[in-house]
Amino acid sequence: MPAPTRLEVAEYNRAVGTRIREARQLAGFSQAGLSEAIAIDSNLMPKLESGVDLEDGAAPWVLNRIATTCGVKVDFLLGLTEESEPDEPGPTWRELAYVCNASAARGRERHVHDLAVRDALIIQFREMSAEIMPSVEAVQRALERVIELNPSWDDMRAGSRLSDATAALSDVALAVPAFQRLRRSTDDC
């Protein structure tokens, strides 16, 4: 393959310069800002973008730094591909990944906090049920014994209050199996 002519080299350098300018603008850098970011003399950036006054074109290490800093492929800068997104995550992608990971970490922290609150409530529920159930069962047994010993307990003094209490206790007693099932299910948590 013959060596490129001076005209071909100049044309290629201008095309690379156009790609450098495009990558810089897409990344939101000024010429001075990109020069500082990649640690080159600020007078070199206009030359790189215009493609003039560069006999050998841009140095490979300069193109690599521009591509990494601007988040594009070196092949894009060289005009070998139209796809500018890098295969490896660039600074913008790393920053986005950091923000997403931080958000996910905050979500996990909230979830762990919610689980801790739930667990504390389950413990309180278990303690309350452990205290309440024996009392409910004792009262129910006592009322059943009163009914057994006094068939006409409705006529007794305060019998209607006892009748109401018995009805309320019956409602509770009906709920006891469901309460116990719920209690057993929380034991599995």
C-alpha cells in the first residue's frame, strides 16, 4: 500500500479534528476545559480540532485521553465507526452507575428499616397474644362453669351484664382460632 499523500493526511486530520470537536461538544467541554482535563497545552486543542499544523496528526495517547474523557470510542474519533458509545463504561456511565447504586442502597436501607419495624411489631403482637390468650381462655372456662352451675343465670343480679359479656366473649372465642392461626403464621417469619 503506498504512503498517503500530504493532501490525504491533511484531509484525514481535518476529519479526525471534526470528530474531536463533536465529542468535546457532546461531552459539554470547552476547548480549554478539555485541554485541562487531558493535561495538554491549551494551544494544542484548536490545532487538533482544525486538523492543521499537525504533520503526524494527533498522538495516540491524546486520542485515547480525549475518548476516555468525552466518553466515546477511539474508533469514533478516527472515523472507523459511527457508533460513539464506548464498549467500556466511560466517566459518564460510571457516574450514572454510582448514582443508581446509591439510590438502590438508599432503597435497601429503607427496606431493611421497614423490616425491622415490622419485626418489632410482630414481637409486640406475640407478647400481647401470649398475655391475652390465657386470660381469654380462663374467662371463657369460668363463664361456662357459671352457666353449668346456674341454669337460670339470666335472672341473677347483674345477669344481663354477664349475658352481654358472655356474648362478647363468644365473639372473641370465635375469633380465637383465626387469632391462633395468625400467631402461628407470624412464628414462621
